[in-house]
Amino acid sequence: PHCSLRLHVPSNISTAQRPFPLLAMNRLFGAAKAQPKASGPAPSLMDASGRIDSRVSDLDVKIQKCDADIRRYMTTGSGSQQKQLAMQTMKRKKMYEQQRDQILATQFNIDMLAGAQEQAELTAMTVEAMGAGTKDLRQRFAAMGGAVDIEGMMDDMADLHDEMSEINEALATSYAVPQGFDEGAFEAEFNALEEEMALEKLIGAGPTASAMPDYLAAPPAATAIGATPAAAGPASS
């Protein structure tokens, strides 16, 4: 039978204070690795681009300050110390310019990646929308039933229209006309009356708008003031 021996070592004991068998086992099998701490969410591309913009702005300010310092050193004197200060400032300016160029190149790559990511999101959204639209269109076509069902519906509508026309004709028929009325006789009489009225109009026998009826008396003739009518009797003396 095998027997195992477990040693309980408190966690507050350092490595140098641990017993030799435990140190040998750690060297042979390796000590347990510490678990990495959980980090926060990764920064987005927009955050990285914003940080780069801020850094580029700071470098531009430093480059402008270097230019001002160089001009100040060159205008204050022509000694070796002024020249040395101007040369050091030029080197610092060159370093800032190189850093700015490197950061701008990095920002260009980040902006390209952000544009590709945005394009991928738009493409995925478009594909999803097209899929939903296609599914809805299929459901609508299935609800309509296809071209055969539409043709049948149109035929039914034509039949209903014909039936409605027949019903309207039946309703328009007059059943209250007395017997002995002939539509053809009325038509002939109407035509004869129309010809008679046209003939009267040609010969002038018909009434005109300016003719005056007989029962209206003619207006009396106007007389001068103080004159006596012709029909009046002799004046009294």
C-alpha cells in the first residue's frame, strides 16, 4: 500500500522559511502561476485617435516654443553659449518633429482601421435589413396566393360587375306605365313636333321675344305742358 504525506505550510511563511521538500517539489514541478488581474474593456479606435490628436497638439505647441527659443537665442547674441543653446533647441525640435511624424503615421493606420470597421458595420446592417425585407416580401406574396389566385379574384370582380349591371337595369324598369303606351309612337310624335317648331321658326310664325300681347294697352302719347288733348271738348266760357 502507498501512503502519501501532505505538508500544511501557512501562507505567511516566506520561501526561505519553507521546508526543503516543498522547495524541491516547486523546483521540480513548478510553482503555481499567479492569475492575471481582470483588465477593463479595451479602448476603442475613436478613443485612440482622440489620444493621438491630443498628443499631436502638445507636440505642435512644443515645436512652436522651440522655434521661438531658437530665434531668441540667435537675436540676443552671437557667442558660443547662445549658439550652443540654439543648437540644443534645434535638436529638441527635430526630436519633437520625428515623434509627431511617427504619431501621425500611427493615426493614419488607426483611421483606416476605423473606416474599415465602420464599413463592416454598415455592410452587416445592410445585409440584415435586406434579409428581413426579403422575408417580409415572401410572407406578403404567400398571403396574396400567387398570380393564379389574383386572376381568379379579377374574374370574380368582373362577374360581380356584370351582376350589378343587370340588377341596376332591372331596378330602372318602370312597371307603373298604363297599358297601350307605345315608346315608338312617342318617339315619332316628338320628332314631328320638333320639325313643326323648326318650320315655324323659318317662316316667322312663331312668337318672338319683342312681340307684345294683345291684352296689354299701348302707352299714352306724351303731351306738352299746358296743351289740351285733341279729343277734349270745347272750352267753357
